[in-house]
Amino acid sequence: MSRASQLVKPLKPLTPSAPVAVSTPPARTGPPQGQGKIHSLAELAERLPPMRTGKTVVHCHGVFDLLHIGHIRHLEEARSMGDLLVVTVTPDRFVNKGPGRPAFGERLRAEALAALNCVDYVAINTASKGDVPIRALRPDLYVKGPDYKDAQRDQTGGISIEREAVESVGGRLVITEDVSFSSSTLINRYLDHLSDDVRRYTAAFAERFTIDDVLGSLEAARAQRVLIVGEAIIDEYQYCEAIGKSSKEPTLAVKQREVERFAGGAVAVANHAAQFCDHVGLLTVLGERKPTGDSVVATDPDRDAAFVRDSLDPRVDATFIRRPDAPTIVKRRYVDSYFFHKLFEVYQIEDSPMVGPARDALCHTLDTTLADYDAVIVLDFGHGMIGREAVTLLCDKSPWLAVNAQSNAGNLGYHTVSKYPRADYVCVAEKEMRLEARDRGGDLRRIIEQVAARLNARHAVVTRGSHGCLCYERDEGFSEAPALADQVRDRMGAGDTFLSVTGPLLAAGAPMPITALVGNAAGAQAVATVGHRTSLDRVGLIRHLECLLK
């Protein structure tokens, strides 16, 4: 027998009479490990004082959407500066990194932090910025990462507010110096957050432009004096519950639940633009007549006018033309509240051409004020406000003119962008561009070139919903940008939102690729909310762009 075979001992066979015992760990009956560290902000503020005598309390705050090595090293360094480390988390509703974020809910983010040995306590903030937990917890040290070393680069302005807060409670701000990492970069790269098309697009964009280029273009647009011209529209959502089919007719029966109203049309665009331009004017029309007809849901014209005025951003310099022969436009949509399906619409409208004193007042205002602005953005919904005389003034006297002529149920086939003989920038949906050319299935690029040449437009953008946008520049040709929305709640107003940002950008000389990226990011935010429930937020949009380009 060889030595090797002598060293190998045969295994004892397993038999039913000699079973192998397998030990199973006892089932967990308590909360997951680390959850005992998680408290409400109020509880933590009450719990800390007895423990802090003679100890240094350190506080960190952030989103912590995807806990990674950068966070861990930052938190460990913060813990080494004191005796207790308290971490507060931005709640889901205030995470402004774009649609689909945070990737992980506030409770999961809190649990991940609580699982770290270096963290003593965790709380979910109750506000958007860190100054609220700072004032509640009164830390000795408030520690931020190296991204906040240059306060001027913080678009939110939060670091300055937080510095003031910690100093007001006797503490001080400390900036760590370790290597900076990014949750957004990891989420964009490794989680199913962005489509392959968007990943390729943002990678190609980053080869040509930096986030500083984007911010520089937004800053240039800020100086533009912009006039918004178009109809004021009240978008009304009548939320209903479907109760079944009528017993005598093939008709859906619904039960009305609640009503929500939004200031839409040119008013919504002015509100968006006020976030990006320091000087925004609005020229629009309000009705003075009550709607007529026994079957019409009557509204009060004074109440409608007051609603529009109260909904307007106070930074917008508005001129309202009163139209005595028409009500303020109300587009009433009946919406299934469970599935958010729009069942049908009822328009309160007088869409005949505006005449008489109202038309004269509009033309006089255009004649005397257009030269005061750098850019004019026209939203022509085709409801009678902008007639031939107004079109002539807009085309002749606007220093820079952007035009959007919308087709809708009330004007389909009768109202296209060729109503305007001149525009510097044309922005319409694909269906509207094809209606203009009377070409349902032809080459879209050829159609855009022809329409742009006819209007002598240097820029043209066709928005295409989930397919993004197709952009044209007279000198550079065509480019495409994919849609950036990963959740669509309501498509109403997405195109108007796109125009409210892209108009000022192009007027200020921004490159088309930057303009398209910003416009699609704005559109993504618009479709993620219901109606015009909220206007665009400049800081939120910038944070979204920063996250996309990481």
C-alpha cells in the first residue's frame, strides 16, 4: 500500500440510525438589527440631553439613497470627532433628485444607516433642509462631506442655512476631506433607474458638455426679459368614482367625489418661467361673461379671475385684458379617481375671434411693450385671443419670438403654426407639425426643415412624448434627445413646460443639446405631477440635471 493511500482514511457511511444533526438559528422575534436606534426627530431631541453631559454630539444629515463606501468613511470620520453620532435622513417627499428618486424609501435608508456600528441614532427629518434637525438636536459638530467645501456651488443654498443654524445653537460646521463618492452615479450605472437609451445619451452628452456648461446656460437665461403671451386657462379636475353602467342607456355612471383646479395655459408657463428668469411678463385675457345654457355648469367670472390672479407667481408682471363677450376659459375634465383615467372633457369657452375694445387693448399693449423685452413666447391655443392684428404685431416687433400653436378638440385642422409668418423658434408636438404640412406619414425631418424655412426659424423642436424630442438648428442640423421620465402621472402641460424653459435658453444663446436636455428634464418633472399642482422648481431641476450627469 502506498504512503498516499495510507494517509487517506475512508469516510464512515451515513445510516438512518445515525442521523446528522443540523442546528438552525432561532427565529428573529424582535425588530431587525439596528432598528432600536431609529427614533422620530421629536423623540431624539428629548432623549439626547441626559446623555450629552461631558460628551461631544456629532450630527450628519443627507439623503443616503444608496449607502456606499463613501458614506461609510464619511460617517466613521464624523464619529471619530465625538462621542455620539446622530444621523438624520431627508424624507422621501423632499428628495429633489428627479423623478424616480429616492430609489429607496426613507425607512429603508434609515435602517441601513442604523445597521452601522459607528452610528448611534437615526431620525427621519420633518423638513426639506438640515436646519430643522440641527435646531432640534443642538449638535456640537455638524459634519458635511467635501462636496460642500465650496458653498457657492451648492445650488440649494442649504449649506449656508445649515451653517447659520449650527452656529446659532453653539456648534460649528466641519467639512471632511475624504474621497467623495456619489449615490447618483452608482444608481445611474448599476440600478435599473435609467433606460439604456438615456445612459448612452447622457454619456455622449458628458463628452461634450459639463454640468458647469449647463448651469452657465441657465444663468445666462436668468438675465433674459421674457414676455409670455397667450390665453389663461383654468384646468379643472372633477374626480369621480365609477359606479357602473346606467340601467337604461349604454352610459357610464359615476359619482362625483372632489374638485381640483389649476391655473393653466399661459399662466402656468409664466409661473414656470419665473423660476428661471428674473423678469417675466404675462399678457393674457380673462372673461367677464357668465357661461350661458341650461346644461352648463355656471361659474362666477369674478371668482375665476380672482383664482387666476391668486395662482400667479408674485414675481410675474401681469397685464390682464378683460373680454366682456366671453367667460374665462375653463377646461373641465372628469377623472376616474381610482385609476386616474380621464373620462371626458367639458369646455367653458367662447372661441370666436376677439373683437372690439378687448382686441384693441391687446394690440395697443403689444405695440407699446414688445420692445421692452428680450424674448417673447407665444402660446396660441387657438381660442380667439390672438387674431391677425396681434400676429402682425408679434411678428414685426418682437426682438426674438418663440411660437407654439396648439391643436386641440376645439380647433383641430384649423389652427397651425403657419398662422405666424415669422418665428425664431418653433416648438410643437409631432402631430401639430404634421398637421402643418398636411403630411401624416412622411419624413419628419424633411417636414421640419420646410416649416422652419417658411417661418425663417433658426430653431425648431418637435416634442414626441415618450420618444423624446427631435431638434433642428439651421446651422447644425438635427439632433435627438430621449425622454427622461420614468414615471408618468399626468401628461397635461408637458409641452408647455418644455417651452417655458427652452425658450429663454435659446433666446440667451444656449446650445441646442443643453436646451434639449434641460427641456426634457423639465418635462419629466411635469408628467410626474398631477396637472399644474406645482410649478417647476429651479433648484429641483438643477439637482435632477446634476444627478443625470454623474
